[in-house]
Amino acid sequence: MPSLKSSDVVAVTGPQWPVTVKAPARARFRRRLTENVTAYGLLAAALVVFALFSWYPIVRGLLLSFQQVNFVDPPTWVGLDNFRTLFRDPLFGRAWLNTLEFTGFALVLGFAVPFGTAVLLNELRHAKAFFRVAVYLPVMLPPVVVAMLWKWIYNPGPGLANAALGAVGLPGGQWLDSSGTAMISLVIVSTWANMGSTTLIYLAALQTIPGELYESAELDGAGLWKRLWHVTIPQTRFVLLVMLLLQIVATMQVFTEPYVMTGGGPEDSTVTVLLLLYRYAFTYNDFGSASALSLLLLVALAIFSGAYLRLTRTRSD
């Protein structure tokens, strides 16, 4: 076979295409590990704070539910005795019924009123900023201040509510001293104090609706209520569903209003689950039963939230 000479070798030139060469697996692992360590190092402070003030109380509360604790003697494991104590308490069922009643009233007022207010604000042509600030102002007040303010308003003597009724010739009421009006009075306070942020969320959702939809509805002869039912509500459906879930979860944990304004009275008509939990912990010094009650509330809200999300997702699909 003839041998090739150097003159016989022809250099072939052409476009040089980039060739991707994968780094060795060990180098890729080292680089990824360095990136993760750096990221978690930057997040370490936040993770420690979150674990200390969120995860640890949850785990500790779960353990306390099955223990007898007085913070003097070592904890004693009692199994389900704390839950039996709760079920034997006559106020246990009453507290759940009162909480559900508060939630029901809050959905009628606290869900419809902010949405209606947002619709009105969205239709305004003048002084929009003023009314938005006016609606949001109560949110900036501390909850205890709001409760004390409304406790004075509901005062059957010099209170503003009875004075306003008397000015138009109507009889006053025993707002917080009657079992028939105490709960709805607390719902009004909660709605007034918290509707500002909810109203702004609804208002933001309304402003994302294309104006062409309203123009088409008007050309078809749709009035205000038909535009609201066929355009506004369908276009804000997702926000409404999310806010409904958040409101139910929040109202099931109502505490400040009954604690400050009524103390659970009259006749235990405003004892809520969290107020009963507070009594077990700081009045009866029974932290085990208080933790058991908090665990029951957590389970109830988790089951409801899971069922609600599954139902709404199924309907959306």
C-alpha cells in the first residue's frame, strides 16, 4: 500500500459548528451544590425565624394536645383525655354553633357589602381617591381600638347608635346586652373594620375587566343588574371564590370582638371557639385541652379548605 506524503494531505476547511460538551457529572454536582448552599445560606435567617415561630408551635401544639401540662411539673402523656374533656364541656358545642352563626352572618354582610362597595367605587367619576381612602381607613386602626370604639357606640346609655335612633324617633336597643342582637352587632363591627382591604382587592379585579364587554352588554340593552350578573360576576369569579375561602377561614377564628366587647355573653351567646380556647389556656390553666381544641379547629378548617378547593377546581374544569 502506498504511503501518503505530506503534500497529499488536503486541509478541509468549512464552517465550524459549536459542539456542546457536557461537563463531567462530578463537576455539575459540585456546581449545583454550591448554588444551593449559597441560596439557602441567604435564606437561612428567614428559614430559622419561620421554623421557630411557625413550624415549632404547630408541632409543639400537636404534642400538647395529648399531654397534661401546667408548666410547673413535667408534661404527662394522657392520650385522648383532653379531647374527652372538651366533648363533655357544654360550652364546646355552643362555641361551635356560635362560631358558625358568626361566619354565616359575616358571609351575608362581610362578603356582599365589600363587593357592592367596590362596584360603586368603580362607577365613580369624581373623588375616587377620597372614597378609597375613606373605605380603607378602618383597616389602619388596631382591632382592640375598633372594638372599644364600637363598644361605646353600642352603649345603651350615651352610645351613638341609640342617640341616632332617638333622633329619628326610633327606640334604642340593648345591642351587646341582649342575646338576640349581640352576635349580629359583632358581625357589623367586624365587617366595618375589615372591609377596606377586601374592597380594594375587588376594585382591582373590577378594573381588569375589558370595557368592551360592558359596551357590548349596553348595546344589547342590558341594564345595571344584568351587566353585574352576566359580566361583572363571571369576570371576577376566581377572585370571589378565593376571597370567600379566606373569609370563611378568618371568621371561623374570630376572637377580638367577642373577647373585648362581650366577654362571651350575654348567656354565652357570643362564646366562639377561639374564646373558649383562650379560657381553657389562661383561665383554667388547662393548656392540653386548649391545644386539643386548636387541633380540632385546624382539622376542621383543613378539611373544609380541601373540599372547597377540590369542588371549585372541578367546576372550573
